[in-house]
Amino acid sequence: MQGFITESASKITDGLGSTLKLLTVAAATSLLFMPVNQADNPILKTAYIGMLLLGGVYFLYRSLVPAASDAVRASNGMLSGLLLFQVLRFSGLTQKWGLLDTRGYLIWLVAVLVVGLLWRRAFPTGVRFLVLLVLLNWLGSLYSASGASAADWGQAWQIGFKSLRYLGAAGIAVTLWFILLKSGNALQRKYGAALLYFFVLFTFLFF
């Protein structure tokens, strides 16, 4: 009975709770950036981006603490990845580096291949989740940015491209099923939380 209660609590905190935390941080940082950006004050904008950068570095450090559990390191790695990607977005580096235009898909695929090669050999738990959040946010932002150019692809391609986001609803259902019924430990639920976060934002185009 005690084991059932503990596992159920883990599904809520490590799975659904982690998803809610990521969604809250993503929403809060994006909403706070809007008045900062509209103020058209370079110093204020730099200060805000610097604060996010410090937060990302801080959680990266926390994700590498050897004494922490894998679940704690995973949580800190996800927060670090989210904040560092927000730094890339708000600083305009994603546009300057061409990460969100058509060739960005190729760059993303290359990044996935490199990450796949280094995943277990070089990346500790915290860094794995950092990289995972960066890749997921990057993919969602790529899709969102490509929506404007979809009109030039012809009606059939345009409809197909736009309908992809409805797959996010299926993704939400599958990841919820995995977290609540199939996950066997806290670390698996953290992976489920990262995917659930992505599918929620992808479905509602919040990237």
C-alpha cells in the first residue's frame, strides 16, 4: 500500500507537476518579456536576458551536483534548458544564426544526430535534460516560424503542414498514458513531463 501511494505521488509530482512547472516558467518568462521588449530600452532588455542567463547557468550547476538524485538533476536540467533557450529567443540569436528559417530544420537534424552520439557517452543526466528541452523548444519554434511561409507551398502542403499540430493532441494523450500507467520510475516520468510540455505548447502554438 505504501509503495502504491509513493508511486502515485511520484506520478503527480515528477510527471504532471514537472510539466506544470515548465509551462509556468515558459509562460511567465514570455509574458514578462513583452513589456520589456515594448519599452524599447536596450539596457532593460539586456538586464532581463542577463537574468534569464544567470538562471539557466544556476540550474545547470544544480543539475550537475553529484549528491542530488537523478530526478532532481533532471528537473534542474529541464529548467536550465528552458531558460537558456529563452535567452536565445529573446536575444534574437535564433534569427541571426538561421535556426528558425528553412535551413533550421537541417541544422536541427544535425544537432539531434550529434546529441544522439553523445547522449550516454558524454552527457550526465542534467545535461541530457537540458539538451532535450533546447531541442524540443527549438523544434516547436521552428514549426511556429514556418507557418508564415506555408502559404507559398500550395494549398495541399499548407493544409498538411497546419494539420501537423493536431498530432500534438494525440501526443498529449500518449504521454499522459505513459506517465500515469506505464512509467516505472521518477526519471521516466521526467522524460514524459518534457514531452507533455512540448505537446501542450505544440498543440496550441504557444512557441
